[in-house]
Amino acid sequence: MSAITISMINYKGGVGKTVSTYNIGYGLAFLNDAKVLLVDLDPQCSLSTICLRAVSKTNRKSTDLTDIPEESTINSVIKDYLSVGQNNPCVDLNKIITPIPYKRNNGGIFNNVDFIAATMYDKRGNFYEKGLDDLEIDIVRNYAGNISHINLVTLFSRFFIDTKIKERYDFIIFDCPPANNIITQNALAVSDYYLIPTIMDALSSNGINHLNNLINHSIFAELYQSNKGVIDRCANDSQYSCLKSPPELLGIFETLRKTQILYNNRSIVKQKFGGLLFDEIIYDHKETGETAGAGVCCFSKNINKANPQYSPHENYGKLVLSLLKRLNIAKVNNNVDIHSWL
């Protein structure tokens, strides 16, 4: 087993990225019988909050971000790899990874999804509790001049190599922040693919081409060219092998579509990116975010019974099946369908 690693990314906020990460993660686990790891990289820690609420529902004990020790978060992983330079810290995956014993509607427990939390309550700060955005500022202030850029963007690569974390999972999905920062670049560097959720309004869809060019040219092409000698000299060092080619755009999918509004930008995106635009559309339902916010994935609730073609479980389910097809992965769990948790 070696996980397919995907970055969920859009530099435009408010496009349903975190909710999509959660639902697609559960869709891959549920419909494909896959073991999935979700990694929260957003400073707002929304994915961590969602996952902890799923844990709380099963354990019947309220758990929130303040209950997660800083040393059990991705913040700690980043700081540990920054502080040791080229030496490798001892990271205990059992302390970093939090399982989600997800309670199904039939009363059973589904154990195929784990997560690595982010925190905004790092109590090691001198004046106030810190999160990933503070950590990013610390990287720029204190490390950018002392550690080469190539080593700054391969922190996750070293973490993956040292812990062999990819051998535990079928899929690893990063919920990336809406920013081209060092933490985002680390996620992209270890990702095989990236997925772009987007609203099809002018502001959101116009940024897709920019994001795609930024990943393929500004981040990786320039990084490789400026460090070509180092990478070539270390041809057998897997830490740098991730930089030889950028992650591949797995696809673009439309989110938060309002049924009463026509979006002309969809045809523009389709013309530009062709088959990379998924046919499946995630429609806008207030309950979709509310359900995820309570720790419940879309496959546990039929939100739109009157018009099931617009319901999130139907849309996300079909999107996951299309995603698996695009990856040339046959659906493994033939005993379930999109509706069997309802």
C-alpha cells in the first residue's frame, strides 16, 4: 500500500473546500473501502473541528481543539522538522494521528478515516496562543535566511519518508489554506494530484488558470531550475525527488451552485480545461455546511428528499465515483451504494 496523495486547493476562500475535503474523504473510504487520512493545513482549523465533532458524537464526550495537545498536531510536525535542520526528529505517528470512530446510521462504527489536526492554541508562544498562520510568519522571519528554500518546502517530504506514513493509507488528502505559502508548497510537493473546488462566478473561476500556472511554473518549475544542481546531485535522495515534477491536476469541480442561477463561466472553464472539469456539480444547501459542521458526512443524511438529484450525498457520491474512474481505480466495495448509509 502506498497512498495516493491529493491537495484540495483554491486560493479563493469560501468555495466549500473544507466541507468537500471531508465528504470526498468519506466517499473514498465508504465507496472504495479505502483507508483515508485527512490533514488540516488551514489556520482556521475547520477540518479539525469537524473531525473532532465526529469523534465526540461517537464517544458521547465533547472534544474540541483546546483538548488536542500541540505536540499531537501538524503544527508540531512542522516545527520539529524546522528545528532539527538536516537531522530527523522522532515523530510518533500514534500521537499525531487521531482515528475517527464514525457512528453510522445503523449503529455500527466505521473506522476507515483518520485525521491530523491543526491547532490555533499552541501554548508555547511567549505572549499569546499561536496557530499555523503565526507559524508561517515565524518561518519567514526566523528560517528563510538560515535554511535553503528547497529544504523549507521538503519538510513534509522528510516527514513522509521518516514515518512511512503513506504505507498506512490508500489516500491522504490535505485541506490547504487559501494562500501560496511555505506550508501549502510542502503539501503540493508531496502530492501526486491536486483538486480544485470552485464556484463558477467570474472572480472564482478566473483564478483557476492562475492557480494552475502558479503550481506548474512559478512554484515547481522555478524551484527545480534554481536548485537543479542540488536535486541532480542527490538523485537517489527521495527527499528531493518530489520536486522533479509538479503534482498533476486531477480535476476541477463546481461547488455551491444555486439551482436558480445560470453560470456562464462553467462553459469558459470547460473550454479551457476540457475533460478536467467534472460533470458532477455540488449544489448549494445550507444544511450541507451545517451537517458537516456537526461532524456528519453527507452520506449519513438525505438533505433534499424532494429533489434527490440536488442532494449532497448524491452529488458527492457520483463525484467520488468519477474521481476513482479518473484514477483508474475500480470501486472495491461492491456491497454498498451511494444511499446505503441513509
